[in-house]
Amino acid sequence: MTGIRLKPIKTENIAKQIAKKIPQALGNILRESGEGLVKDLTDYTDHWTNKPTLKLSQFQTSVNVTMQRAMIFHFVDAGTRPHIIKPKQAGGYLAFRGGYKPKTKVGNPRYKGSGKASGGFRLTKQVKHPGTKARNVSETFFKKWNESARKQIRQRMGIKRLAQ
């Protein structure tokens, strides 16, 4: 007579193994999303003269992207209000060309313009700059990579829906 022996499955061991893998899986997903965000921001600013430097820092369940030399990026991303521009030296003049093609466009983070000035030269004591429209590129890329991370978590862990 052939005997069949059944062994009980110890679910606590399986739960412990899964619990150990979750932080690593989340960390991998977040790292991949952070790397994608850094790549998008680097691609967005790669043709700038004063481009910011980006750094990705990873913790077990979070990723932080920091930017140095980011003042111009902030002006482009958040926009500026109308303002007056004056010469650096008192009594001096501003010299500039009348036309300009921007390096970036509102609503199109993939646009890469020349950033070139055109037209005739002008001399003046001050200029009323109309301000710049916010490009909101950081928000656009954050939404993209946040959704990508959420999708990866759902796929890799077999979850149909994540809480907001």
C-alpha cells in the first residue's frame, strides 16, 4: 500500500517572506520612477546654458529628487509676474534685441526651442517685462512618474486598485 503524507503549510513563513520582499519591491519601483523623473528633467534642461544639476536620493520607501542651481528652472516652471528690469549700474542702459524665441513652451515639456534673440538692437533705461507663463513641467513630470509607480505597484503585487 502506497502512503501519501500531507504536510501542513506554515503560512507565517510565507507571510514573513512576502513581508521581507515588499519594501525591496517598493524601493525598486520608486527608484525606477525617480530615475525616470531625473531623466525627464535632465532632457528638458539639457540645451540650457544655465542648466540645473539633479540628484536622486533613495530611502527604503521614498525617493527624493533635488536640484541645484535651480533659480532659472524655478522661473520657467513657476512663471514670473510682470516686472521692471533696470541696468546693473546706475545711469547705465540696457541693450537687447527686440525679438526672442523661447527654449520652452507652455503645455509642451518636449519642446526645445533655440532661445535665440532676433531683431534690431535697442537701448533703454528700463524695460517693463510682461512676465512669463508658468510651464508647470515639474508637476507634469511628477504626475507622470507618480502614476507610473502606482501602476507598477498594482502590476507587481496583483492589486487592482490603490487608495489615493
